[in-house]
Amino acid sequence: MENLNDVFKEVDGLDDDKIMDIMKTLINIDTTVPPANTYREYVNAVSPYFKELGFTLEEVTLPDEVVKKIPYPIEGPRINLVATKDYGQEKFVSFYGHMDVVPAPNDGEKKWRFPPFEATLIKSGKIYGRGTSDMKGAMACMILALQIIEKLNLKPKYNIRVMNCTDEEIGGEPGVKYLAEQGYVKGTVFCMEGITSAFIIVGSAGALNVIVESIGRSCHSGMNFMGINALEESVPIMVELMELKKKVEVRESKDIPGLPGLGSSKKRNMTPMFNLDVIRSGDKANIVPNICTLTINRRFIPDENVDDVMKEISEAIERGKEKSKLLDVKTTYIYDYPPLRVDPNAPDVKRMKKVISKIQEIPEEKIMMFGMSGSTDMGNVCEILDTQDIIIHGCGNAGSNSHGVNETIRMKDVKLFTKELITFLCADLD
């Protein structure tokens, strides 16, 4: 390829307006899930970029029988775009981005500085908008990288597949899971989610939601002895679950490094998480509630088995029920994502480590490796394809506030990540 300095000069010379045109095309389409009923609009908007670069496009829509498994109020077809270009190489790399975003409420204590579905660049170089970090901004970087590769007539070392996929933010049946099952995911998988910091993600947690519905008997609050207060009688269950939480959260992975706890520099391996996240009960203060619904969110590490995780939660619920007066307890398990384990010695994971070292001018031995307690649909890809050659790296930063108010990325990180993508694809690094 050309001298890397020439490539970097091309990236650094990118016009902000050109970059923002792409950002606005993607971010200004509201793909909030649920319902995410605008995938057609998004696919129509992003397709021309790849078509102009000579990519073959294929739309893959989830069949109705798969969509019916998604336990959320979704609307519209689940259209996934697969863009492929054969560069005559033996190896493939499949770049992945999800089109959906989380909601962008603007009615809390802190407000959005700018409309969340209007990408906005300010003088400091920050780009605001829902999906800038998670993860439409990275797809914009991918488009920019491919445009520069085409302009400079560079020769990628891989055949390239780019996948714009559905429903990552709700899990269960994300588009990339279906693509993996149908054979569309080829070669090394490069998930363009995350931040530019100098680390390699080598694991992520599985995600399990547990809905516990406790059944009592309603009556007048002035004669509570005639009823069974479902909220109060759920307390023994919650006590048992909190005891289980203590046991769960001291566990550590045998071999996947984690991040230190807040306010601590002590090293530890990846740990599971256990949260009582949502509780709903009662309609009016003078009515004893007959139903109490509790939602548990359990993040489990690759060392754990989902069947064992469900079993210990079920046993804790049963112990609590025995100490209560509840008429019945119904438990529903929603398995969103399997855990992910990445091989840090996989060839292209090691190549990405070299890329980060070169672009960010950091010695390879200083690049951290750790597992994240968040979950990703890369867990589905890992499980279905039995691969650990998965790269997770994006254009966000520690202050991007993904999923929060005023989600943002920095223009300098857009250019940094674009350089990393071109270097990964084209550079001689050995």
C-alpha cells in the first residue's frame, strides 16, 4: 500500500462537512427500538454508499417465525443489509454494525443539548446525537475508510463484507444471529462497537432477564387481613435474591481479566453482575395489591452455564416463596445473549493489537485486555460459528455516555478509527 503517512494525511484532510453529511444521513433517522419501524428507511439511506464503491448488496429480512420470538413491541420488517466486495483474497473479514438505538428521552433532570436525532458538530469537535457512539458513528467511519481505500487505489488484504443489522439493543433474535445461522458471517468478525482506548476486549457477559410475578389477593386497605399483599409478601423472595447476589458477585473468571472496582486499583478477573432492576405493584393506596412483578437482570461470565444460573435463581425464589403467604409465583426467563470469549492470540485479534500500537503510538505490551460486564450479540456469533476470532473496537470514548443523555463522539476519534480501519485492512504489519 502507499506510505501510511500519505494515507493518514488523506484522513486528516477530510472535510468536516463531508463527515457530517454521512453522520446526519445515519443518525437523523430515528431507529429507536422498540419499535424500530424505520429499518427500511435506514437501509435505503446507507445502501448507496456501498453501491457506489462497487459492493454487491443483499437484503436479508428475518422471517415471521423468527420475529414472533422477539418479546417486545416491535413494528415493521427486520431488514439486514449485507454488502460484499471480493478483492481476490483468500480471507474474509465481516464488519458489523447495528442500526438500532436505545430511546432518547428528554424529560429527565438533564436535557439533551441538541435534538438527539439531528447529528450536531460543535466547535470543540464533539458530535452529538443518539447513536453517535453506539454505533452509527462507527459505520460512518467504515464508509469513510472504504472511500479512501477506493480513492487511493489501495489493495485490502481481505475480501470485505459489511453488515448493517437489526435489534442489537433488545437481544433475543438480533439480525446478526440470523445472518450467522444462514452462513452470511464469513471470516474474522470485526464488531465496530466500543471505544478507541488502547485495549482489546476478550470477553463479554451473557444477559438473562428474569420476570418474577408474585400473586396475592386484593382487598380494601382498611381490611388488609382479608387479602394477601403481593408486594409485602414478595419481600422474602427479594431477601433470598439479595443473598444470592452476594454469592454471585464475588465470583471471578478463571482466565478473563476484568476491570478494577470503582475507587479501587486492585486487579481482578471478570465478574458476573446481579441486579433487581424493576418492581411494579399496586394501583391505588387504598387497595392491597394482588400482583407484584419484579425484573432481575443477570449478567453471567463465560465460566458460568446459563442452566446453572437459572437453577440457582429458581431455587432462591422458591426459598422465598416458602417464607411468604403468596398464592403463587410465576417465573419467566428471557435469554437475551450468550456470553462471549475471545482468543487474544487469534491471528486477526493480534493484528488489531498491532494496528492500535502503530496508530496510537503505544507499545503492544501496554495494550490492556479485559472482559466487559456488558453484553453483545457477538455472543450469538461466537456460539453459532464456534469462533473466538472476534474484534470489538469502535470510535467512542470513555465520556461518550452511550445510552445516556447527550451521547457524543469526538471528530478526532472519528479520524483515528478511520485510520485504524484502513491500516487493519491494507497495511503490511509483519
